[in-house]
Amino acid sequence: MHPIQEANLSVWISRPGRFRIEKNEKFEEQLEASLIVVNGDQWWSRDHQGHVETSEASQQLGRRRPAPGLTDIERHFDQASLREYFVSLSLQQSGSVQTAGRSCIRLRAVPRPDARLWPHWLPYGADEYEFHADPERGILLYVAARHSGEVFEISEVLQVAFDESLDDGLFTYTPRRGEQVRPADPIVEHLTLQAAVARMPFTVLVPVRLPDSEHGDFEVMYHPPRLRSPRPYLSLMYRGGQSWWINEGDSPDPESAKMEWEQFERDEKRMAISDPGAGAGMRVIALEQHGTHVTIWSDLDRERLIDVATSLVAASEVLPRSSTA
């Protein structure tokens, strides 16, 4: 089983563009505190080690990067985002419930067959969600993700207050003594497969057997080294009937150390699988091929995921010669 991860957030919102998120995450009995403050075009992001990224430092170098992701807020309180989510879901009312002291409607939601539900919007890998919707405010106070009837992730609002006066000081940040302030690093670069092959210092691998032979939605994204994620890696994301992605780099993914693995061999390839079983989330396969360390993440069934892993070949072998010259 995957280890249980917990996070407690305190959030302040002042529309249209001011947010503060204080986050405490628990990793193996260690508590890590981080902070995001957004005030219009200004923003600050501090990690648990006291590193501060800020829009001000980026602007001084002529850079511009969007504010840090606000998914934790959006999946509960951003009505425009919720409308986008609901387009991809079939909703059914299933009674009423009290959540965070509010009278809510309980909703059952399942993904629509031909709709696109982006992986970062709601917990990925669910075949059903439960929402507690506050009809007076048009927000969600509870989100539970299920797979095969089993809950594997919950995001719940425990306390909420509306229309209170908020101190302007909540939406600004002055770095403390000893904190390192730096411009924000780029999060991701979109590349063509040809450009990735030419640029990466490792062999780029692609699967030649896809679960959906009609797959037409494929992205290649490079994640450069960042302060909190110093390992550069490449992501190949496939979206269609089912979504899954491949991460590749010249060193093992540090997230792998947090998982339990079953070692096995298939088609003369040694690999490992982290399989939580039905209803417990995504499966992950890890292997090394041609010196490239690969992890494949998906809710595909076990055998189809293994088939994808065994079909990996160097991308240079399947690209036209003129593309890699």
C-alpha cells in the first residue's frame, strides 16, 4: 500500500485576486510548512526549508511566470473552475448532508465517457466522486475520490466563514532573516518529441504499443531543475479513453522511495510495480532501460500497464531520420 499522506491548509480569499494558503504536510512523521501569497500580479511562495520564490525577483530579471498553482482553492471555491469540472462529469443528487456547519447537497459524480477531466483538477484515477455542494454559495465543501467503490483521497473543508473583513497584511509577505529569496524557476516547457530527443542528455523512450490505438492526444513536457525539484525529467502524457503518463530522467525518481515495490521480469526486462490493488489509486511501474530511469503512472489494469512498459523503445528508432538529423 502507498503511505498515507496528510495536509492541513488554512486559506484566506479576497476576490478578485488575493489569496493566502498556509499548508502543513506530514511526511513520515515530519511536518513540512509552506506558504503561498498572491496579491494580484504580486506573489510569494515559501517552501518548508525557507526558500522564497517571488514575482518581484523574476520581474527584476525580465522574467514573467504565472502565480503558483491554486488547485487546492479552485477545487472547492472557484466557481469558474467548478463549472469546467462539471462539464466533464455526470452528476446525480443523493440526499443532503451537513459539512463544515453548512447545509449541503450530496452529489455523486462519474466521468463522462468522451469528456476530458484534467489530472490536476480532481484526484486522478477515480471512477466516481462524492461532492458536498453548498447551494447557497455555489462551492464544494467535500470531495472524495473512489475507485471500484473504495475511497483513496479526500479533500474536506472543516471550517468556513464568509464576508468577514480581512487584514491587508494577509496578502503580502516580507521574507524573514535567513530566508533565501530568488526568482521563480520555470515549471515546464512544452517540446516536440524530435526536440526532446535532440535536447535530453538521456535516451528518450516511447511505447510502441498503446492501450488506445486511436490515441490522438499526446504531449511532451520538459521539467527543468527547480529548487524543490532539482531532478530534471521529461514527461510524456497520453490522453484518450484513459489517461496515463511516463516520466523519464537520467536518475531515479525520488518519489519512488515512498512506495512499496514488487520486483518482476517480463520479456527479458527487469522492472518493479507498485500496485495498491483495486480501488486504491494508481499503479506505477519503474524500470531502467538504456540508462534511462522510467516511471509509468496510470489507472490502467495491471497487464495492460506492463504491456506498455515492455514495449518501450528509443524514440530515435521510430522517428523519421530527417527529424533527428
